Amino acid sequence: MKNLVSELRIALIATFSLAIMLCGIYPLAVWGIAQVFFTDKANGSLIVQDGKIVGSELLAQNFKSPRYFHPRPSSAGETGYDGGSSGGSNLGPTSKKLIDSVKERVETYRAENSLPAAVPVPADAVTASASGLDPHISVPNALIQARRVAKVRGLGQEVVHAMVKEHTEGRNLGLFGEERVNVLKLNLALDSRR
């Protein structure tokens, strides 16, 4: 019995010590380091304009107006772009529903951007990302949409192309991924251009 009480005491001390370290001290230390060295990223990479939070550079928003660049399609939530329901559709490449959805998106994209049948539609314009909240589009997608945006806003295509180039982000560490354009940042820059 004496041995059991001793073992139980050691187990309880170890459990509480680990709980304090791993559920208290460690998270507080990581939070403190993040707040000091990575304040913007630790707080959601929020974009503030005129004292109001207008979004996060990490999450897509649904822009439908022809005046704006449109993000990738989203399957997050019932109507898409729901940050609380991040996720893809889980439809496989042989799914009739996915095939029909992509065909419909291709037709819509071609119509919105007056794209001839001979010009290929960028894949990111008609397929959702795994999270359904990807804030970026490819540079070719942005350049195709630039014609529509320039026309609707009454701007020269060269002006909008320059803005796309200005908002193009390079590969991660210069090696990984592709060049991309953050849709929210680009649309906010367009709106600030008076």
C-alpha cells in the first residue's frame, strides 16, 4: 500500500507539472514571442483601412462585381468563402458533379471576361482550393481579368496590368510555389485609386 501511494504521488506530480508546462508556460511563451516578433501575422494579418478592418490577407472574400478581380471559387460553407467552414468539396476527379461544376465555371469565366474559345482558362479560375479560402489567384488569371476590370472602371489596360504586377507576390523563399496575386489587396488598391 505504501508503494502504491508513493507511485500515485509521483504520477500526480508528473501530470500536474506537465500540464502546467505544456498547457500554460509553453503556449504563453509562444504567444509572447509571436506578439513581439510577428505581431501582424500572430493577429491574423488583418488589413485595416480608414480605421476599419476590411479583411485578412490570408482569407479570400467573394467579389462578384465586374469592377473587381474575382478570387478562386470556394466550397467553404453553403455559399462559399465561410471562414468558419474551411474545406474543399471532397469531390473526386471522376465526380460528375465536379465535372459539371467546372464546365459551368468555365462558361461563366469566358462570358465574364470575353475570353475566346481558343484561349485556355486558368485552372485556378474554375477550381476551388483545398481550404476554399485561398486569397490568391495566378498571374495569368489576373491578367485575363484585368481587361474586364479596366473596361468597367474606365482605366487603361496598361494601368491595371501595372497594378497586377505591383501586387504580384513571388515564390516562397524564391523556390516554392508560383507567383501569385492577393485579390483583396489588389481590389483595395483599385478602390483607393480615385
